[in-house]
Amino acid sequence: MHRNQFRPGLIFVFVVLGLLIAVAFNTTSRLAEARPGRVSDLVDVVQSMEVQREELQNRLAELRSDLARLEREAADDSGVSKSFSRELDRVRQAAGLSAVTGPGIEIVLGDGSEVAPGADPNDYLIHDTDIAAVVNALFVGGAEAVEVNGERLVATTPIRCAGTTVLVNSARLGSPYIIKAIGDPAELERAVMDDEAASLLFDVYSSQYGLQVSMSKSSELEVTGYRGSLRPQYSVPANGGA
């Protein structure tokens, strides 16, 4: 008698639970179906923006070349061509806008190929901090020009982590990272090996985590010119530029 009184209540509870489970399953399924589409859309957007960035960089390089030509033509007309051209080339070289050649060193930083069982995979990757440590050491050693995978480093160049890639001048770069630096090869090598953070890549991390690192001297390297924008957003000349 008492058992029959509880049956309608139990049936109602089971019906409600069934409806809730069905709704939750349906919602989860729709989210799972939508997620890959959104990820795919984001990937397409990123790829499209990178293509546009490359096109704009090439166009900027063309405009700078045209500007240099026009400036030289103007100097010819005013009779100061030689001195103006020398000064212009010197300024462009100092700003990193022109490709340069000279002796230096080439450093290759690559991710480890195998991750030990139970280890942290991040320990087997080259990070932005590793690249920054090497680059800073090179500048301390007197490097006159430095590039990473074809991206010239200037005063405004950021080196930031972006997942498993590294952003340099807003360009996504992947392993291996080839760093070229022009300067005295012996001094540059000494500066890298004397730097506490940079030297770990060669002394410890390469053997412990299998990072692919190497450094070689060269009698002549070519470092590309900077292709990005140098227009300041916030700074202005002090005292009217005087």
C-alpha cells in the first residue's frame, strides 16, 4: 500500500531527470559541433592577416626604395649628391633599414625531438626568453646588426611567446630559429658563452633536454633590412626638435 503511493512521485522524478539529461546532451553536442568551425574560422583569419602583413611589408620596402631614389635625385639637382647619399646610407644603416654584410656568427636554436616520459614538454621547446637572452648577449658583445629567421631587430622589435611559436616584429616564427649577428666573431661568441642565461642553452639544456643548438663563426654574413614601420605613436621631439 505504501509502496504504490511513492510510485507516481518516482516516475515524475525520473521523467524530469531524463529531460534534463537530454537537454544537456543536446547542448553539449551543438557546442562540440560549433567549436571546430570557430577554430577553423580563426585560423583562416590569422592566415589572411599574415598574408596581408607580408604584402604590406613588401609594399613598404618598395616605397622606401622609391623614396631613397627620389632623395638622391633631389640631391643631384642641388649639387650635394655625394655627401647627402653617404649621410643617408649611414642613417639608414644605423636605423636597420638596409641590408648589411660583414663578419659575425650564426646561432641555431631548435626544439628537442623527444620528450622523456612524464617530463614537461615545455622544457623541450625554445622559448622567447631563450631567444631574447641570446640576442641581448650579442648586443652586449658589440653586434652591429642582428636578425632572427630573416626578421631584422631594431630598437622597437618585440620578442614574445605565441603558443608554440615566437613573435618577432609581429611575424610568427617557428623552430629552428636562426640568429645571425654581424660583429667581431670572437667577441660575439665570448659574450654569448659568458652570459648566464644564454650559455645554459649550450652547456646544460642541450644535453638535458636535447635542444638542437649550434654556433658557428663566419667571415661574411648578410643581415636583411627591417621591413616594418618605425613611425612613433607617442614620442615627439623635445624642445621642438632642437
